[in-house]
Amino acid sequence: MKTGLYFGSFNPIHIGHMAIANYMTEFSDLEQLWFVVSPQNPLKQKSSLLRDYHRLEMVRLALEDDDRFRASDIEFRLPTPSYTIDTLVYLEEKNPGREFQLVMGADGLRTFYKWKHADLIVQKYHRLIYPRPNVDMKAAALLPNATVVDAPLMEISSSFIRRAIREGKDVRHLMPEKAYRYMREMHFYEK
């Protein structure tokens, strides 16, 4: 079964994540897509990161009614910081009937060469790359073992949502409804 792995902090999950996931399952050969909630990206600062289980809960709430998607906490049980290659190897061992592919934004290509064993990832795992603002997609199209997908360009980001919440803005239509309600009940990102 072809399964996409969509890694991220999802801090918080928003409609841009959902639109990309929907596109990937409907317009590629992926049969399922797993949202892999990362406890800590080694290339990002942890200071603004909401606790792991709260981010995971928002992802679960956002996905609960859609069998195409799964929330994965696998990286919570692996050593931190999280390295994609370690997660891929672990998931392959535990799921021998699945063919895992990476779903990644083109903006992630800027630092891809810094990833642990980036060359091995390129060699063993197909990458589905979706467009991001201010990224040259022509260069991305030349990458080995990768497919540039014609997904909609999503200019929304988790940092934009966090900033809007701190400013007292209403973001209810920028997040999946149940995740938004949970976030509001818990008063996340308000300070």
C-alpha cells in the first residue's frame, strides 16, 4: 500500500495542511497519508512549540472522520531530535506491506542537504513535492526520485495563525473545526 508521510510540527494544524493532504490522496497514487507529528525538528527552535500531545490531539481531531488519513505519534517514541531517516527505517520494519513516500513542501528543499543521510533518503524513498511561495519549482522538477505535484499553492502557515491569535484575530475558518475548538478551549497561542 502506497502511504505518504507528511512530517511536521503542526503547530497548529490548519486548512493548508488539510488541502495538501487531500490533494495528495486524490491526485497521486497514494492510498493513505499519515500526518507524522514531530516532537522537535532539529532545524527549528523548540521555544514556540506547543506540547507534543496537544499538537497530536489537534491533528487527531482534524482527521478523525477521514479514513484516508492517520495521525502518527511514532516520533514521540523515538530518540530526539527527530531524524526522518530513522523514522522511515523504523516504519518500514514495522509495516512491511507499505511503500512509504515523503510528502514535502518545496521550501524544505532549501535545507534538505542538511538532513541526516539525505543521500540515502533520495536513493530509497520517493518524494512528492508540493509548491510553496518563493520557491523555484523548475529546479525542484530536476531532482532525482522526486515528483513535483501541481497542488494548489498554500500561503497560509502555522506561524501566521499563531501570530493572528496573539493579536486577537478570529482564525476559525483557517483551521479544521474540531482542532480550532480544542485550541480555543485550551487558550493556546494567546500570549
